[in-house]
Amino acid sequence: MSTRYRVYSSHLQEKFGEKVYKLPINLPGTCPNRDGMVGTGGCIFCDEEGAGFECLPNSLSIEKQIEKNKVFFKKRFNAGKFISYFQAFTNTYLSLEQFKANILASVKDQEIIGVSISTRPDCINDSYLDFLAELKEARGLNINIELGLQTVNYHTLEFVNRGHTLAEFLDAQLRIKKRGFESVAHIILNLPGDEMLDVIENAKIISALQVDYVKLHSLYIVKETKLGQMYEEGLIKLISLEEYIERVITFMEYLDPATVIQRLVGKGPQGNLYFCNWSTSWWKIKQLIEEFLEERDTYQGKKFTYLNGKALKNKNLI
């Protein structure tokens, strides 16, 4: 286990005192960037399944998905406690009453100690957060909210048709932290158009906002998407695996050492792909990143020196 960055599994063990696993919940859904509310067509890299390709069918009830997943994780990992994880699509893009019903259905089981909700920054609203705050107080649940940011470069956000800018992420993060919830930011470190400067700024803004967790992804390209069409036509160029590893290490060096890293590289759906992780297993890429950290004798937070008046501190004025 690496000691050069904050590993999620170790963090959970320390936080809860036992093995805790997320139980993915897959619901039928859409997002405002598909149905015309803020845009159409969705993000250029997103396929029809959203992020739910590893989940059970969304035709199953929430209770049944939790039941089946619990059996699997108990048998495979000897897990004792669980977090209900609303993973696919935009889980707060529902009526408030439907959202409440979904969350309450997911916490009936006494072995559920928390809820993790994946959503978009432009779908965070005080009414939904107030309900979660009441639930947290009543049940003592651990609640975290995952925001799909992808990059702080608002020019790139426009290029990939995210349907929101950096401002919505800033607003959502401030509202989440105001209520004492934990937050997660999803970042893709090899989006077309982003450079190393954007990688560093991703880490700086996440750190300045005191985001609790971060998930790093590499971009995968699915056929029959806008990005897939652009890739097929030679309109975009992807960085090498070596450059991706360089970007991950640089990101980690600038990241607040208190931030927990949930993932260093993502997994893509099976089949129907033009590109995914340089045809290399995610586990091998993770291993390569950890080996480079050792070889360079570097670590998360090594360059975390830019907050709280950097210039004043460097000039020894305080």
C-alpha cells in the first residue's frame, strides 16, 4: 500500500474502523444536458449508459440492488458496513419528492452507514441539501456528494459540451461544505485542449475549496458519441500513457495532502470503444504511477505551498 498519497480504502478503514464498501445503485434517468434544459446531446464523451455500465440493471428496485450487491461484497471482500452509492446519471435531477423517496429507500438497511450521490454541479439546490442535512442529523449518516467537474478550464468545459462552467461547481461546493457534507470532484486529466497548466490549476482549485475526495479518470472514447466521431475523423489528439502518468504525478504534488484520492485512473465500458487506457489495464497504470512516485521520491502535497499568502511567507514577512 502506497504511503505517498492518501488512499481511499485505507481512509475508509481508519474512518469507520472496519471494511466499508460502496453499493452502486443504478436508476433510470437523464440529465439537463440531454433533455434540453441546459443543452442537448450530452457531453461529447458520454454514451447512453452514463456511468452505470458496472451496475446492476436499473429495472431492479433500489432495495433489490442493495440486497444483491451486499451479498457480493460480503462474500468477495468480507465487508461489514456499506455506503449507498447513487452512481449513474444525475441523481438530483428529479423532483424533490422523488429524490427523497430514493434516498430513504436506500438507507432502510441497518448496515448502511452512509449515502454517496453523484450529480452535476448545476443540479445542486438548497432544498435537496436541506433534506439531506435533516436525514444526516436524524440518522447519523455519512453523506458525500460527487460532482462531475472534469476540468476547471471553462474553455474545455464548453468544448466538451458540459452545459455548465466553473462557476456552478464553485457554487455547489460552497453549498455542500456549508452543511458539513463531504464532497468529491471527478477530474479527467487528458481532455483534448487541456495542458499541464490546467492539471496544476485543477489541483489548486480543488485544494483551495477543501474538496474532501477526488476521482481521477483517463478519457475513454465510446463509439457512436460525438467524441467518437471526432476521434474517427482525426480531429482530436490524445496524450500518451507516459504523459498521463506525468500529469497524475504533477496533480498529486500540487494537491492538498489532506484530500483523499479515490481513484488514479478510471475503467471504461467493455466493447464498443475506440480508446480506453492505452489498451492497458487500470491496475497496471495505477502500479506504474506508484512506481514513478517511488523513483522520483515525490508525494501528494509536495508542492502544496500556494495558499494562505504564498508571497508573504516566501519573503518571511509573517
